Amino acid sequence: MFFTSDIKWLWSAVVIVPIGVAVLSYSKVDDLLNPKGKRAVLLEWPDYRLFKDLAVSTWALFALAQAIAFVGFYLVAVSKRPFGLILIVAALLQAAFTFVTLLLANWKSRELLGE
């Protein structure tokens, strides 16, 4: 099959993209979980728990995306089934949407503080 002859591009999609997005999101999660300076007011906000829950759940969603991507990679590389490509694309989209959700939460915290 055409997609199993050279799987280097697939390996980069499975490993580099979801892990890269998770690394990029680390600073955003840190901003939400450890507000410093003027942002420390967020700790007293009654709904701060929602930000904290979102920040913690993003790590679980990134881990789930990575697991789905590895299953897709296995299906394509070892089992030679094209269904794995759908799983890989779904995992990449899940990682991207999780990152966007985290960016929106960070933007909302800045909006609340008037930054």
C-alpha cells in the first residue's frame, strides 16, 4: 500500500505533533495553575476551580490523544489497515482542539483581569 512504504511521515505525525502541542501547552497550564503577581487575584475568584479542572484535564486529553495515535500507527504500520489513518487524524484533531480550549481559558483569565 502507498502509505506503508514510507512511514517516517506517519511516525512524526504520531509522536512529534501531539507531544509538541502538549509541550507548547505547558506554559499555558502553568499560567492557569500558578498565577503570579497581578494574576494571583484569580486564586480568590469563586470559579477558579473550573480553570484548575480544565488545566488538569488537558493532560488527560493529551495522553488519550497520544494513545489513540499509537493505536492508529500500529494499525497502519503493523496490521497494514488504512483505518489507522482515521485514528491518527482524530488524535491530531483532539490534541489541536484541546490546545485551543486551553488558549481560550487563558484568554478568558486575561479578560477577567483586564489585561
